[in-house]
Amino acid sequence: MLEDGVRRRLLQLPNVRLAEHSDALEPVCDGAAGRVTGVRVQLQRDSDGAETMRADLVVDASGRGSHSPAWLDALGYAKPREEAVQVQIG
């Protein structure tokens, strides 16, 4: 319910774009500024090409299968510290 509310609110903003049915290929970086400026995405409906989405903020919400640790490593950053929370549901 929380995620749905945040999603609906974000989609009301004129400068927010949601790329559904797409795969993030890699971050786009400005080496001189030392920051991420967007992300290259492969739209699943258009398997022939990728596009670059420019952004001031890029959020990786892909979960357990995220490629972010490998991307950060390729950019020369240390691997993020991982935390695990055990949920005892049975």
C-alpha cells in the first residue's frame, strides 16, 4: 500500500518518468564531475536499441538481483556493506 501511494504520487510530478518493462544496462557518469547523470536502459518492447535517460537522481529498486554492486565496482567505488534481517515466519 505504501509503495503504491508513493508510485502514484511520483507519477503526478511532471519531471518524473517511469520506464516500465525495461532493463537498466549501466549508469551514465560524468567523470569530470564524479557523479551519475543518468542510466542506459533497454526497453523490452524495443529489443534492438537502448536509450539513455538523463537524471538528477537514479534509484535502483531492482532488489536482490541488482547489478549496482558490479556497477559501483567498475566505477572504482567500494562494495556496499550488506545487512541481512532474519524474518522468522513459518
